Amino acid sequence: MMNEEIPNLTAFDQAALDQAFAAVEHQARNDAAALDNVEALEAFRLRWLGRKQGLLNEISSRWLKAAPSEAKKPVGERFKILKELVERLLDESSGTGPSDAALAAEAIDITLPGTRRLTGAEHPITRTLNEITSVFAALGYSVGVGPEVETDFYNFESMNFPPGHPARDTQDTLVISNQDRRPLRDRLLLRTHTSPVQMRTMETQPPPVRIIIPGKVHRNDAQDATHSPIFHQVEGLCVDTNITFSDLKGTLDHAMKALFGSAVKTRFFPSFFPFTEPSADVQISCIFCGGKGCRKCKDSGWIELLGCGMVDPAVFRFAAEKQPAYDPKKISGFAFGMGVERIAMMKYGISEIGQFYAGDMRFLSQFS
Ligand SMILES: [Zn+2]
């Protein structure tokens, strides 16, 4: 039917176009003159403006698209005027605007289900990192960050690792290649702990310092259920006058209770770290059996969780090279460090460290 109503144009000169457009304009005015109810109005709208089979659409494809390139502009101008006329006729006939039926046809069905978007969630490592950080933030600690590619000086020397220390061995440390010509202290490596940020902080900030250092660290470890070449640490450093070991014990006891519940107990055992003296390992009472003994704690009732100690005076002497206020005779401090994966595995009952990095949605969505 429409094919007959809109003939193909055989000529595209001014006169032919004027005549063709005048004919359809005349038709539109005639159609509009007969509109006297809502249904007729909707029929008019569909007949002229229908998306697929409307007359304007037909004119567009038969006349506009078929026009030779030099006639595109005059056809386009006339088409625009025609379209405006049809829309105006529709508006005038319906009084205030589109008909109820037209509105109903265009209305959005609010009962249709929308497009669902999955809400993102914190990765369990990020969540655990943030939990630990917020416990110390509440104690007045600020957060420190530093580079993951470090110099030997910050990672080892300034942390009081003597030159022959086994931790410097490439068996344990991932080093950047082709640096043999550089002095040892300038050679680059992937930091093996977040401790370098302790020194970087002290070099730029005189005491008192209370800082918590979350971050990614790297070791040349083979992957197994509990080891990964990349993992996360949180370290803490507190320096002021008259800081004692009891401050360290009180701080960590509070932190462990805040993280694992107020029933958790802590105990300290002598240990060794190059950058602290004295050093201690901290155990917490088993959070699975409450200290009675179970498989998780190997029937001991205790779980070893972090290392700590009083800052070694040698470390302060390195800091004093840039900040003289770090005089080990006048100030003291403590430091501690813990593995984030280990804590997250305990908190969430995860047995394979690799699951943190596999990107498996079945695993990750459990934390959303
Ligand atoms: Zn237990």
C-alpha cells in the first residue's frame, strides 16, 4: 500500500521535487483534517511517523537515500520541512501534545526487570589489610607507603642486615639484573618486607612516629599451600621518648583482641630479627578451639602470628644520618610485622594461599 502511495522519483530537479513534496504535504494536511478522536490520531501518527513502515520513513529511503549526491541537499531540506509539518499537524490535532495512546505506547513498563549489575566487593586481602590498618589508625597511627622496587640500602643495610646475612642471598630475594657495576647499597631488588618504609619515614620525619605500613612484598619462594612469591605484610613502627617493651605488649595485645575477639590471649617468645633487639614472636590463643587444642593449632592451643621487638639502636643510627633526633640514647621504639594472607586465611578458613590470586569468582564472590 505504501509502496503505491510513495512513488519512486524519476527526476530530482527543483520542479520535480517541489511537485513531489507538495503532493505528500497535501496528503498530510488532508489526513490531519479528518482527525476527530484519539484512535484516529494514533493511526495518523503510525501512518506518517511509524518507525518502520511510516510514510516519512518510506520517503526517506525512496527519495532521500536514492537521491544522486548533488540532489541530497535540496531533498534533505524539503524532507525536514515535511517532517516538521507532520509533527505540527499531529500536535495541533491532539490539542496539547501527543495523544494518550501515543504516550501509552512510549511509556516505560516499570514492571520489567532491570539490568542487573553485580556489586563489587573488597578482595579478602584488601579487606583484611583495611581491618588491620583501621585497628592501628584508631590508636593514632598514620599509614605509610613506599616503593616495591627498593635499594639494597633500604631493604637490608639500613635495617641492620649485615653483608653476609642469608636473607641477602638471591635464593630468598628477587633482584633486578645487570647491576653488578653499582655499589651494593644502590642495587635494586623487589622488597622482601615493608620494613624499608620504616627507614624512609624516619628519614623524613623526626620523632615521635607512629606509623602502620601495609604493602606487597616479594620473595623467591616456591608456591605451595601456604607460600607465594608475592604476599602482603603490615608493619608498624612507634618511636618516642620512653617507649618500652610493655608499650609493645599492650599495643599488640589490644590489636589482636580487636582483630580476633576480646577473648584472645597473647604471649611473647624470644626470637631474632636483625632490626630489633630484643625481638619476640607473638602467639595468640587458638581462635578455633579457644586454647583447648585442635588440629589447626596442632593441639598446642596457640598460634604463632607475628614478629616484633624493640628497634635496634643500629637502625636508629642509620636514621640519625638524616634526622639527628633519632639518637638512640634519647629515644626508643618498637616495631612489629605480620603476614596479611596468614591472618586472612585464619579469619576466613582458607586453606590454599593461591586462591587469593587465582581470580576465581566462585571463591571471591563469597566475600561480597
Ligand atoms: Zn586450636
